[in-house]
Amino acid sequence: MHNLDLLPGGLTVKKLSLLVPVLLLVCALSDRAQDSAHPRMSPPPPPLDPERSNQSAGTPTLPRHIDLAQLQKDADDLARTAQTIPVDVANVRRGVLPKDTLQKLKQIEKLSKHLRSELNP
């Protein structure tokens, strides 16, 4: 045996040339075993509702049971009531709290929640 055939740790080139393919085979088999133990997930099935699949995801649609006339009336009431609040706040700055200010704020909140629930699908 030549000194060039001896590797650190007492391995010879011949032993190393036999060991490398065996290690590669073990790694390949190990990788295959992991693939079979954890199969890849298949894509989800298409939706059962054909109308829903035709709609684009970014386009919300309004429910059919909305009373549009009432919705417009509520929006107008909300806008009209909200327009009075700056004057009431100006009066508060002068030390006068109009007695209906808190009631108006509650009404604005109620109308806003109602509108939001009607428009949110």
C-alpha cells in the first residue's frame, strides 16, 4: 500500500470509493421513504355552486333582500344628523352641551351599524 492511498482516519481510497455509492444509495432511499410517508396534498376540488365559481373574488355582490329605498333613507338620515354635530361640538367648546347631542351620536352609530350590516355580504 502506498502512502497516497491512505486517507486520514485510516481509510483507503478503495474503501472510500465503495463507501460513497453506498451512502448516496442510503440517502436516496431515505428521501423516497419520506416522500411516501408524507404524500403531497392534491389541489382542492372545484366549488359545487356553479354561480359562485363564476363570480370574481374581488367583486362583492349585494344580497337580494335589501330594501334599497330604506337604505337610501337611512343614509340620508345619517348624513343629515352628522351635519349637526360640528355645531354641537362648537357649543361644547363654549361650555354649553346641547341636550340632544348624545342622542344624535347614538342615532348616528345605530344608522351606521345598520347600513354596514346591510351592505356587508
